[in-house]
Amino acid sequence: MLSVADALARVAARFAALPAEQVALPQALGRVLAEDLAATRDQPPAPVSAMDGYAVRSADLTGGSARLRVIGRVPAGGSFAGRVEAGTAVRIFTGAPVPDGADAVAIQENATVEGADVVLEGAVASGRNVRAQGLDVRAGETVLQAGRRLTARDLGLAASLNRVWLRVRRRPRVAILGTGDELVPPGVQPGPNAIIASNNVTLAAMVTAWGAQPIDLGIAPDRADGLRSALGNAAGADLLLTSGGASVGELDLMREVMDAPDDADGLAFWKIAMRPGKPLIFGHVGGVPLLGLPGNPVSSAVCACLFARAAIEVMLGRPHHPVLSSARLGRAMAANDTREDYVRARIERAADGETTATPFERQDSSMFRTFALADALIVRPPHAPAAQQGDRVQVMLLSPDGLAV
Ligand code: AMP
Ligand code: MG
């Protein structure tokens, strides 16, 4: 059996970053940046006031209070042509450039206007209430790096850098095909022994969350001709995900309809040392890379979280390794066997900030409800010894903090 890490590496090696495309800033949310974003100007562009008040020379206020002549006024976006000389001040507002000669701003709460003068109470240190030029961003600095999945905050930052277009990775097109004569799509009247097909819906939503564009190809029958024509609809996709058809007789069917291997790795039926999961097909159909996931809904979804996500991340120019975090076990677990175990668990945050992961009592891979309700998958390596409540374990967070699925 192949380890999960080896299988992930083999899948990742079969994909490359897709080309970039240009999108308008509002369309870039959730997309992956394909360029390093550098500032072309300082932000703020000049030393500016952080408060409403009076631009002063701090040396004038060392006595604790001073009467200064108000020689002008500068709003945000404006400028003051003159210079603040000893004994003078300029009325200033938040965000306005600090006039030459001034080195601090006295806040208006400490000011009393008396005719053409202002009386200021209290000393101000040099630099007080002044934001230095380039405090936030300096011209030439890279502020966002290629490969970053763009958040609402990133878009605001890009806008502040005067960008209206961004180069992002093209979204991978992921075709999704279910297989199985027993399956009917959701919404139709099922026969007594029919199974309602859920994998297409799960997988489409997952790949969308990871930044790809799903194409639902429906359900193919367990017949070579029907399977072949359904697979043909994946032409033009960057990745084809199938689910099911991985039981012994069906494997021959898959073998029949897939491209002949172009090299030793071209078509692979891997037995992966993981639970849930195990069988995974990798190959090509009509030149489109195919990942054949197990049919069991929990298995196909967990395999997608590892292998389909990795393929998508590579196509988006991002690191593909699953992000694991640490948690304390909410209850004891038995020793693990030879397969890496992905255990559905609830996450709780204790008052001390500690994260606790408590596995669901039953982990049967036919139980999709617990997968939907799980907050995380505890990742137990092969041969992990028995663990006690409170022991540290590695977890792969699901929504909302982790895989967003
Ligand atoms: P298979 O790998 O085709 O033998 O499928 C394994 C199990 O998963 C069988 O019980 C199938 O009925 C079930 N299954 C396969 N595809 C789906 C699907 N799209 N939705 C729900 N169950 C499925
Ligand atoms: Mg089947």
C-alpha cells in the first residue's frame, strides 16, 4: 500500500500552475494572486496629521502651554504653502499633510481660540500625532505575494495601492462524474433500492470552495459505452473527478475506458494506506487527468480533501500540503493499524483557549451525517499508539477555519 504522503506527492507532480488572467478588483475575491503586488507610492504619501488640531513646533510648547498665531488651515487632501515659524500654528485636520516647519500636532481638545490666536494646553513631543510618510507602505515594497488567496481585506489593500485590475490564476475547470447503475440524482422519485447520488453535489461544492470551477457531468452507468461517452464530456477540463466504479469488476471497466498509460505512472490503481478511502485511480481520459475517487460518500469526500484539493492548489500555484493544527484529544482512542486514519471529530474551544478534538463514537464510512457535522478530521498516522484524553493530536480543520468545506 502507498502512503498518503507518497500518493499526494505523485498527484501533485502531475499538475502545474495554470496561466494567469486579468480580473477587475471586485471579481478577485477568493481568487489566487498570480503576481507580486508592489506599491508604487508611499502610503501615506507625505507626513500627515493623525488628529484634528494644530500643527505646531514642539519647541514652542515645552513650557506646558503657549499662545500661538494661527497662520493658516489645511484640510485632508489640501496643502499649506507657507511654513510654521516659531510662535505660529496651522489649523489641521486628520489626514492632512503636516506643513513645513511643524513637527507635531496639538489636539483640538486642548485648544482655545482667542481671536487670531490659539492657546494650547500641555506639551507635545516632537512627532506626536504625526504619521510618517510611508508608515503603512513604502513605494517599491511588495505587500502581497503571488499565490495568496485574496480576502476582502486584500482587495482593500490593493485598492489603496491604486490597483483596479489584478492578475490571478485561471480557475481550474473540474469535471465531476458519478458512476453507478444504482444511483439516481437528488430530486427524482427513487425506486425502492435506488441510492440518491450525493457525491457530485459534495464534490462540486468542495472544489468551488477551493477556487475551482465545477462542471457537473451527471451520472454514468456501469457500462463501458455509457461510461465512455460520459467521460468524453470532460474534454477541455483541467481535472476530471469520478466517484465510484472502484470495486473489482468495475476496475476492469475503468481500465477499458481510460487512455493507455504513456509511462509507468500514466495509469495507476493505487491502494492507499488510509481510512476512509483506500482505492484511488489516477490516469487520463482523452488527455484529461482523471482522479478516480471511491464511491462511498465519506471516502470520496475525504480523498477529495487530500488529492483533489492538492491538484487544485498546484494548478493555482499554491503549496499543496494539507494544513494540520494541533488539538487535545477529548477522549481516549485505541491504537491505530497500518492505515492513516481520518477520524471525524468535533472541535471545542475551552475557556483557556485550548482546542479539544473529540471523535464521534462511530466512524463507519457509510455515515455521512457525522462527516457533515464534523468540525475536523483527526489525522492518526499508521501505527499510532493508543492515546489518552488530553494527548496532543494533529487535526485537519474543516469549515469554517480550515478547508472551508
Ligand atoms: P463503488 O465504489 O461504485 O462500489 O461505490 C461504493 C458505495 O458508494 C456503494 O454503496 C455506492 O452505492 C455508493 N455510491 C457510489 N457513488 C455514490 C454517489 N454519487 N452518491 C452516493 N453514494 C454513492
Ligand atoms: Mg459503483
